Amino acid sequence: MPVSADLLALAEPVRPTEVFRFAAPCIDNRCRHFAESRCQLAAKIVEILPSDTAGLPACHIRHRCRWFQQEGRSACSRCPLVATHDANPSAAVQAAADPERLSAATSRELDAAPPEQ
């Protein structure tokens, strides 16, 4: 659904980013969360946050979702927990959102890689 002024007004009195999920195409290496050919945000969300749903939530972008393509159903079950703006994020959410922190899987891969010559 395209974003419009009428849609944004439905969020009042809070910010739209507190209640709506906005999707955008992955910009790969131009994103602070992209490293080692993966979305580190998606990897960390799956790694750190608990699952929110038993089944897959309804989703209009799953067929083109970077998180789903990379992490599968595990990303979908945590997606409802993610908000663009969280006024009181938990320590787990803060850790997952930190672009300086790589996922454990990526860290292990980097540790196991032979040193560059």
C-alpha cells in the first residue's frame, strides 16, 4: 500500500513509525546493517529476539522480502516485534539494532577465515 497523508494521519497521536511497518528495497552495501553479503539486522533479529508467532503472520511483501529470503520463517516470526521507532527498546532490541555488532554466525565465519595475504 502506498504511503499517503491520509494513511499517516491514521497513526495519530503517535508517530507513524511507531505503529506502521514501512518496507523498502534492500540497498545492500549502502546500508550500515549490510556486511559479508548478508543483512546483519535480519540475522541478529533471528539470533537475539524471541519468536513472536507460532505461524507465519500475514505479509504482502514476503515474496520479495530480503529478510525472508535470507533467514526464512524465523525472520517472519519476529517481524511483528520490529518497529522503526521504539521509545523504550529492550536490551535485546538494542543489541540487534546496533550496526557495529555482527551476527554470531558472521563473526564465526570471519574468525574461521584464513588471514588475508
